[in-house]
Amino acid sequence: MTTTIKLDSSAEDHHIARMAAVALGLAVLENAIPSPLPGVKPGLANIVTLIVLARYGWRVAAWVSLLRVVAGSLLFGNFLAPGFFLSLSGAVLSLIVLAAAQHLPSRWFGPVSHSIYAAFAHIAGQMAMVYLWLIPHAGIAYLIPIFAAAALVFGAVNGVIAARFMNTAVEGFSAKPS
Amino acid sequence: MRPVNWHEPLRADVLPHLKPGDWLTLLLGGICVVVLALTLWNGELADRAVIRSGGKIFREVPLSRDQQIEVPGPLGTSVVTIEKRKARISSDPSPRQYCVRQGWLQQAGEIAICLPNEVSVELAGSRKKYDSLNY
């Protein structure tokens, strides 16, 4: 005998899951790119977070981002391992900064700014986690300028990609879930 | 061969998506990176080497005089070489030889640790670089 467990899910839940799945795909994709230094990676999945933030607001973006972190860790097999907490601390601090950054006047500031601020917050969260928990040695300070430079470059690139996507996206994609 | 004009895609694909505030953000980010690099990589030269064995300070020697120091540890003797204001561990009985392969240490705060033999060399400047670090 089989029992069917039915969870009530709204259209918005499905939408969030779809967006998180896209972010997850990008995370898997970028995991295949070799990195010169552990921790320096493009963060392509954040493009999805940026687009969702601009289209559907901070709450949905937070869901998508955190779902991606948790599901991604299950996929990569590091759930509750140090790598998971590094991702989580980066994502949480990014979201906090994005909550503030989204109120910047949109006439002057676009996704590129959001992306750069979030990237810096991401690396700050990760470095804080590394220092407080994993490697409490001042020596890691030598790596901060490298991480900051990577955050600036990748943050800007992701921001441009997100902005470009939003400016040229077909209408069908931007249809809001009813 | 047709010359690749990379200005064109840049103008068409990137520039329209940057708003004035985004340029400001880029500028601020750039300044932030430069300031971080200048403050954290200010490369203070070391002037003495602190040699530890078993967690206790074995000797503190100035880098100004070239010398070799033999440091006893539980596995045997590690040899610390000081030459031209640099220091390195030139021989160690540890199986993996990490501290030997680390090579020359030059800046204050750099450290080579031979774990199994409990010997370490840390370079120190005239002042301690960090008391604590906050983010």
C-alpha cells in the first residue's frame, strides 16, 4: 500500500523552486571551472539572485539564494561541512547587504552596484567565518586583497550579465506567477 | 586576418547597463581593493627570527648575521639557516618536508612550522603587526 504525502505548495513556491534550480545549474557549471585559489570563483548563481531581487523582491531572492546553498551542498556532498558554512555565511551577509542596497535610487544604481556590494559582503562573511572558526591566524589577512579584487571583478561581471539579461529578456520569462 | 574590434561589443553589451552610480560603486570598490592591498601587504621587513622548539622559544636571533642554528626536536635536529636577512629551515627530519620546501622567509609574520619535530621559525618585525583582526 502506498501513501501519498501531499504538501500544499503555491504557484510562488514552484516559481522559487524553478529559480533555485537555475541557480543550482549555474553553481554546478561553475564548479567545473578550475580556480587558482580556493574561494576565488565567479559566483554565477548570484546572477539569478540579482534578477530575482530586481523582479520579485528581497524575500523571494532570499529564498532562492538560501535554497541554492542548501540544495547545492547536498549535491556537492558538503552539507554541514566547512564549505557549506562558508557558502551560508557568504550568502546570508550578501542578502543583508542586498536588503539595504535595493533601496538605492534605481535611477542611479543598477544590478551592477547590487552585485558588487553583495560580492564584497559575500567575501567578508566568508573571511569572518574562516577567521573565527577555521583558521584563527592573522596570516589569512594576506589573502584579503586577492579576494577583494576577485569580488570586484566577478561582482561587476555578474552584475553586467544580470543587467543585460533583464534588459533584453523576452516577455514570457518576466511574466509574474499568478 | 580581420582585426578584432573589441571596443564595439564593449560599447554595445556592457556600457548601456552601467548607470552613473554603478561607476561610483566600481570606483569605490577599486579604492577599497587598493587600500586593502596597501595596508595588508605593506611588507614590513623582518629584523629577527624567533625559533621555537616544543612550543617554547628556543632562541631569538637577529637576521643581520648569517648563521646556521641547529634546533633539537623529538625526531632529531632541524637546521635553521639565516642568510642575507632571510631565514629558512634547511634541513628537518620530518617525513613530508613541508617546512623545508616552504623556502625562504623574508617578511615579518611569515612562519615555517615543522609539525612532527615541533620546530618553528617565525619572522618578527620591530613591532607586532596585528594584535587582533576584526571584520
